[in-house]
Amino acid sequence: MDSKPILALNAFDSSAPHDLGSALEARVRRRAKLFGAASVLFYDRPLEIVRGEGCRLYDADGLAYLDAYNNVPSVGHCHPKVVEAAARQLGQLNIHNRYLHPGIMDYAERLLAILPADLSNITFTCTGSESNDLALRLAANVTGARGVIVTESAYHGNTALVTEVSPTLCKQHSAAAHVRLIPAPDSYRVPPDRLSEAFAAHVAAAIAEFERNGAGFSALLVDSIFSSDGVFADPPGFLRAAIDVVHRAKGLFIADEVQCGFGRTGSSWWGFARHGVRPDVVTLGKPMGNGYPMGAVVTRPDILDAYCTKFGYFNTFAASPVAAAVGQAVLDAIEQDGLIDNARRVGSHLKRGLEDLAVRHAAIGDVRGAGLYLGVELVEDGATPAPALAKTLINALRDRRVLIGAAGKFGNTLKIRPPLCFSAADADHLVAALDDALTQTSRSV
Ligand code: PMP
């Protein structure tokens, strides 16, 4: 079975037969004309969303959709605290970061206080891609080597450097000599007591290959919950053996927290904490600004110093007073709305609901994840990936006004990662809609 590039998952396919009606067809065509081949839309029947609030999105006809897909507006769409903070600061001052402004320092101190103590320097960016791009450059500089290890279906962003380590972005991928792709820690197919050891062995083999081909070993870069690989969170601690291998080989461990940072896994602020590991660099993005473009690279001073003696780093829109105000409001919302605890409680409730469905629907091979980042792997004949079913179900849910996405090498894992204010009633609603969609789908085949 061919692997599926990330942008093909749940994408509207204008070449497939479709009947959108004249008004929607006209809007889809207008967009395709403007954005050309790079235009990607979700769903067989694309959605026009005009408003969001909490975990609800509203389309142009005023219909409400339960959002179980969007992790960027992590504290909820249009959270009043974030909206107010951004508006207030925009009305006062928004400027680049080469003046003294207390806002960004207050925010930096607050953020560093919830990260490991040795990672005491922070560099702000505007996107996850920029964060990973800088992280890779820091690692190459301090190790004097180029070799980077990532998982087979990893996505880490869109710059030239990061595209090279984002295999799932490429339709035809042959990794460069300085990039090694290793299998994801697939807890569905590898027994839990062998997972850690197997993953560490892949890392060790890749490092040995870099020694042979002359690239040298620079870094292991992983998304702490392996989201584009299909969502792998268990057993907790499985990353530890691999990180020991990395550190013994004098490479860096870069924890990409763009997907699961800021409380999503329900037990800590950060996904890597689930594994009890020590990153050398942490990259942040998406949920950091709840939709305002913010990212950051957090690392040890020795790593940043070594880089800045040669290059330095400046990013015009990063670390602005508005970014600081928004970042503070996001942290306030997480703390004051109890969102980490909510992710844990509602996440386990939702997971139990999905596991109950798995008992009744043979197509569900596995339910996994942590907090409010869950994956539901769909299979046929007990184990074969079923991407067509995933697509059918995602569209059937969309028709029931529940939004989810797809993940995994073959696109056969349902990706569920709602805003962290998702309630138990929202979880029940999602499970009932999926139950109904699965029942209808199995009747119609
Ligand atoms: N890392 C991971 C794990 C991601 O999922 C993404 C975006 N999907 C990125 C990095 C890149 O972030 P951005 O799109 O903000 O550049």
C-alpha cells in the first residue's frame, strides 16, 4: 500500500465526480483560480466557516459544527481573554523586539518557568516551521554534523531545511544523505514491552549510517506525540532509551512540541514530559498564540551562544508586544480555565467512549493517544489499514456537523484533537456521531 502525503489526507479532490451546487462550486473555483495548484481544501464538500466560539465553528448559513480537529485555537475559538489582550495591546503599541519592552520579558520568564531549568534561553519566532528551522541550525552548528533522524511520516514544517526532514510532505520522497527516516513507534503493531528497545535500535542504526556516509550525527527530531505518524503516546517512557542513545552519540534531542505542547496531553504542559526525557532543544508553535502566529525555540545558553557567535537571529514579527500579550492570555486561560486537567478528564472519557465503539465495530483496530490528542486506527480483515473507510467516515461526520481529520502513514487513523475546552457532552456527541456513521457505513457496503 502506498503511503499518503499529509496534504492529501481528507483533501477535496476537484477531479473526482462531485455535485456541490452552483454557489459552492463557484466559491471553490474562485479559490482554485487564485491559489492554483497549492490550494488545499478539506472534505468532499468544502466548508465555508465564518465564525468560531469555544469548540464550535459556524458556517455561512449559521449552522454549528463541533470542532474536534483544531488544536491551534487551543484554549477555544475567540477566547475572550485572548481577544481582549490582543485588541488592547494593538491599540497601544506593536513593534519589533529591538527595544526594551517589559511585556515580552515577563512572558519569557513565565514560559521558561514551566520548561526544564537548564533550557534557560528562549528565541521567539512566528511559526513552528521557523522554530524547527532554527533548531536544526543550532544542532548542526554545535555538533559540527548534519545528520538528522526523523520518523517515516514526520511533518515538521515548510522551510527548505525543514521540508528535507518532513517526509510526509513529499509526494515522491527519497531522503537526502543527511536525513534518515526511521519507523514510527507503532504501539499497535509492536508489543509494548519491545517498543522502546525497537525505537532505540532504529535510532542507533541511523547514527551508525551517518558515521559511515560522512554526514555525522546532529539530531533526533521528533514530534512528542508522533501525530502525523498516526498518534503514538504509549507506553509512557518509551522515548527514554532512544534519547540515551542520542546523548551517548553526542547528538541533540529536539522535542517538537508544536502539536502537543501547552497542556494537550493532559498530564503536563509538554508532551516530552510523558517520557521523562531531557530535550536539548524544545520547539513551540501553533497553540502558543491561540491563532496569533507565535513560535519559539527554547534551549541551553551554550547551544545558542555557539550559534550567535557566527550568525545571530532576528525575526521582525516575533516577540512583539502583541505576541507577548496574547501569549500571557493563553497561559492565563490554560491555568484559570483548568484546561490541562480538562484535557486529562475529558480525554479519558472520550477515549473510553471510543474504546466502547471498538468493541462493537470491527473496523476500529486501535484507540490510542493521550489527553485530548487521540487516534482511532481503522482496519479491514483485522489489521490491514483502511484509508478509504477513514475518508468516508470523516466526510460522514462532517455531514453530521462534527469535524475531525486523518493521520498516519496511510491516512487510516482518525485524528481527534479538539480545543482543550472540549466538554464531556461534546465527547459524547462525537462518539454518538461516529457510532452512527460507522453503522451507516457498514450497512452500505
Ligand atoms: N511541527 C509539527 C509537529 C507540526 O505539526 C507543524 C504544523 N502542522 C509544524 C511543525 C509547522 O508549524 P507551522 O505550520 O506553524 O509552520
